[in-house]
Amino acid sequence: MLRAGAPDDGSEWVFAESGYLLLYALLGGSAQRTASVIPMYEALFDMKKYFITDSAILNPTRRRCNMKSMIRVRISAADVHYGGNLVDGAKMLQLFGDVATELLIRRDGDEGLFVAYDSVEFKAPVYAGDYIEAVGEIVSEGNTSRKMKFEARKVIVPRYDLSESACDMLDEPIVVCIASGTCVTPKDKQRKG
Ligand SMILES: CC(C)(COP(=O)(O)OP(=O)(O)OC[C@H]1O[C@@H](n2cnc3c(N)ncnc32)[C@H](O)[C@@H]1OP(=O)(O)O)[C@@H](O)C(=O)NCCC(=O)NCCS
């Protein structure tokens, strides 16, 4: 049974996922035929950037969990902590915490708790004025645990070299941080089974 992403995942995701499902329907419900045209579809609409993993149609793990969330925020001058306008890496973990909370609310109807990160990598510096998209996905579930993957990427940057208010929308987002971790929703708090 195929499921599209949750309807309020973010318009790009819904658009991309709807496209996959439309292709799947047009190609007679064949995952194999859909798989063969997906690279063309992704290249045409530049869809790859909206996904951490492949389409739910092709990825059984995502088909089971298929739970994603995204927030986009502007990093303020108040977040600067180091020389050269550099922002504390913990700010990215704060964003992932909010993404995780939303994922748990969707999944369990409860905020749950973050129990552990098993990996965090800071890939590029973040500065005041950057727009950051933080995305997350539940990749597997235990009894009370929900394992998640996260990615933060820079989508808009200030261009102080041009003027104090100039900014660029990046053609290719810059990945600034990736992480994976586990959250827990205690059994008695789970409201969705
Ligand atoms: C999260 C918390 C409630 C878990 O307590 P608990 O339920 O007694 O913990 P348990 O040892 O029974 O483990 C619960 C689940 O988490 C998993 N888990 C525990 N520690 C883990 C770790 N370090 N990494 C991955 N998974 C872990 C267990 O395998 C278990 O999974 P399962 O239920 O799917 O089998 C408790 O540790 C806590 O309150 N921590 C503080 C949370 C917090 O304040 N976070 C920051 C703000 S969100």
C-alpha cells in the first residue's frame, strides 16, 4: 500500500511526492517502470534537493515510516557566538530538536523526549542572516523509540559585499549539518498506537 507524505509536510515535498504517485499511476502501478523514469522527473523539476532519502515508492523503510518535517528560519545576530559572525553549532541541534518534536507530535500525538544523538557532523559554517532549512525524518521505530535523520541546509545568504540588504537565494542549498538520533515517546503517552 502506497502512502504520500503527510499533507502538511511542506509544499515542495507534497508536490514531489504527488508527482511520484502520479507517475506511478500513469505507468500502470509498476514500481519498476516508475523507478526508470524517476531520474528524468527529478532532473526536470530539481526534486532531489527536497529529499533526504529516495521516494517512498522505492524505499520500503520510508514506506513504513514516511514521516517528515521541515522548518525554515532566519539566523539572527543574537545567535552569533564566535568571531566573524559565526553561529554556535548548538543552534542547529536546537532546530533539529524542534523538527523532532513535530515528528513525534505527528507520530504519537505527544512531544516525546530526545534521548541521544549517535552522530552529528557540522559541514559548513552558519552566519547571521543565513536562512536555514532544517529537515528530519523518522527512519525506524522501536517500542517507544523513534530513530530520526536530520539535515540542515543554507538556502539564502546575505551579500554584504553588494549592500547591507542584498541577499541571494542559492541555486544549490549548502548542507551545513547532518545528524541522526533517537527520541522516545513513553508508552503511556502514545496516543496513536
Ligand atoms: C527519554 C527517557 C524518558 C527514556 O527513559 P526510559 O524510557 O526509562 O529509557 P529506556 O532505557 O527504557 O529506553 C527507552 C527506549 O529508548 C532506547 N534508548 C535508550 N537509550 C538510548 C540511546 N542512548 N540511544 C538509542 N536508543 C536509546 C531504548 O532502546 C528503548 O527503545 P524501545 O522502547 O524502542 O525498545 C529518559 O532517559 C529521559 O527522561 N531523558 C531525558 C530526556 C530529555 O530531557 N531530553 C532533552 C529534551 S527533549
